[in-house]
Amino acid sequence: STNHVGTLLGVALSPLVLLPGVLLAHVRMRRWGRRFRSDAFKRNFLSLRREMSQARIMHDSLFPDPIHGENVDFDFEFKPMRDLGGDFIHASHGPDGRLRVLLLDVTGHGLAAAMTVTRLSGEIERIFAEQPDIGPAAVLQYLNHYVHLLLSPHSIFATAVIIELDPRNGVLRYANAGHPPAFLKSDRDLPHRL
């Protein structure tokens, strides 16, 4: 009977022999799990940074080059709030030499706004390609229709102002669609170039 008690006691206490190994395995698994999550987070973060950098390159490629003409020079500086933004500038010459500059601001910031800019940029290019002589107000009407049909159901909106300058006769036409007022600076307000 004492033998049975000893056997029972040995069987009951035998899992305790495994306890140090189980504790060691648990500590190692926790450490490995933390390192794995940290490494995965770093990989995902670096991948996201690469994608954002590539998206910024694509986004910046939509912007126009400076325009230098006989009577008019056009240039701009773009500084988004974040890596990407919802502001956009389109500048081009009409078929008769008129300079058209369209400034667009999509609601929101970041990637969603930049993706919307990409869509609107394509629509602007389509409008000017199909109707090279289109006037400022008509451009904004087409853009408004596009935003209303495709973007507003997702609560995405935009403001825009377009300015068209005919350097031959000095006539400036513009249209505004909810954008803050645009200002015209004279030569005397600008810094002199050396």
C-alpha cells in the first residue's frame, strides 16, 4: 500500500519535471513572437513607404512643367500637407496660344485625395483633347458633372478655378467653382529678377 502511495505520488508530481522546459519554451516563444511581429511590422512599414514614394512620383508627374513664352511665364511651387495631397495644377496652351491654368483642390488629404486628383487629371486631359477651344466656364461644368456622377456618392468633392490668358491681346477670362478667390499680381508686386 505504501508502494502504491509512492507510485501515485510519483505519477502526480511527474509533470513538475517538465515545468522548467515548458517555462523555457514559453519564454522563448514570447520573445520569438515579439521579434516576428516587430520584423513583420518593419517589413510592412518599409513596403508602405516604398509604395507611398512611388505614388508621390506618379502624382508629381501629373503636374505641368514651367511654361516660358514671349509675354508670359508660368511656374508654381507645390508643398502638400502630407506626402500626397488633393491639390492639383494643370497648365497648357490652347490651339491659338492662350495659356490655361486650372487649380483644383479635392476634399481631404493623403492617398485618397491624391487618387482623386489622378482621376480628375485624366478627365481634364480628356476635356481639352476633345474640345481644344473650350472656355473656362464650360470646363468647370464638365468637371462638376464628373464630380457629381462619380465622386459625390463617396462624399468626395472639389473646388476649382481656371484662368485663361490670351497674351496676344491681354484678355484674361476665368471661372470659379467654389474655390477661394484668385489674385492677380502686377509686375511691381513681384520681386525683380537680375
